[in-house]
Amino acid sequence: MTTLALHVLRVGACRHLECMAARGGRWRRVDFPALCGLIRHPQHGWILYDTGYADHFFSATEKWPERLYRTALPVDLPANEALLTQLASFGLTPADIRLVIVSHYHGDHIAGLRDFPNARFIALAADTEHFGSRLGKRWRATLGGHLPGLLPPDYFARVRAADNCPKRDLPRWLAPLTQGFDLLGDGSLIGVPLVGHSHGQLGLFLEDAGGRPAILVADACWSLPALREGRLPAIPAMFISAERRRYVATFESLADIARREQAVALLPSHCPVAWQEYRDAS
Ligand SMILES: [Zn+2]
């Protein structure tokens, strides 16, 4: 398997109740960072998994009803956390990003898509179709965490369905996850459907430069410590899941893996503990 350099970037954060991420948590507001993965592939170059927040988020939520989103989930994006600033520290310009893998279409994952004019996009077809069905339905989109204003105008011409990539078996030790999509055709980046949170959430399985297997799980869980203890998100938080029963099944699959396979890095998009552990081990 081709190994890939994986860098974890914090691109803004929102404030929300800690107890939303896991039952039994405290009723106090904490930061939920938006984390994205910057991946270097030896042939395909630089790839992003999600973008976190961006200034586009603030313009897209200026008016009502979209303003409801940032009122409910206040966002902070310090200048030093802006994705383009962080990419520049790697010597990268926006044009260097040729592929953005979209885990799902909630605003905290796609706010920077407009910044990458040369990028193609990959997402699961069902999620793209669902998002497309919300265009022009501003209230329904906003209540579902979707902000169509974040998409580049030519987005639908540039996005490819992960489902059309060749199917690939996952290693047996990842059971009950069994199959994914070979996004680049060389087995280095396997898109793994993690159903339930959205209409088609795409996780990512890879082996990093240190030879460590990692799964970027987006919002299939919000807290790695809670996942290890099998504590689901709070009930109100579950209501933003597109399909609650399937969300629970996905969560339990990942909890199984977390308990059994200490060597794999499970990386939720909003869990600072998971990403810090990963950085410390790298
Ligand atoms: Zn999220």
C-alpha cells in the first residue's frame, strides 16, 4: 500500500455544549474545532479531506435564514487558522490543491471549497444529490446544516461520485467495515461510507508516512474518548443525523474497532483529543 503524509490542520472552531458530543458530558460551552486533513500523495500531489471553516462561511450566513446557523453555532476563525494561510506555510498556493475529498456537505466541512479553482471534488453520490435537492430551499437547507452559497458556481461539473470508483476490500481487522472505494485507483486512499450522519458520509482509510493505518471518520462520532467508552452523542444532537438508526450502527462499528485495534488512528473531525494523540504519535 502506498503510504501518504497526513497533516492535521485546525481550521476554526464553533462553540457548543460539551454534552452534545457524548452523553454524560458537562453542560458547558466548549470549542469544537473544525479539523481537516492535508495529504501528500507521491504522484497525485496535495489533497484535502474537507476544508473546515473559511471567510465564505461568514458571507454565506450574513442574511436570514442562513444567519440562524452561525447564531446557533458561533464560529471563530483566527487569521492564523485560515486554511490558505496554513497551506502557505507548506509552500502551497490554492492552485496546488488538485483534489478535495468532501466527507459531507455540512457548512463546517465545505466552507473553503470556493478557494480551490483547480481542484476536482469527490463525494458520495447520495449526499451530492441530497445537497442538490436543497438548492433554492433556504430554510430547509439551513435547518439541515447546508449552506448552498459555499459551493463554487461550477461545483456540480467538477464533482465526481466516489461510488463510481472501483470497490476495494478493507483489511479484515477493520470488520465490521468491509468495503470501500479506491478513490485514486492505486489503493492508497479508500473512501469508506459511514452512513447515518448525513445522506452519504464519506470516511477515508489510508496508511500514513509512518506506516500507521488511519481512518478519518468526519462526524460519525464527535469524541474519541466517548467512542472508546461507547457513549453516543446526546439525544438532541442525534436529531441532526439524517438516519439515526444507521448512525448508531456506524458508531458501534467504529467503537468496536476503537476498542479492539489500538494501532489504528481514528480521527473524528471535531475531536481535539484524537488529533493530538495522532500528532504526538507521529
Ligand atoms: Zn461537522
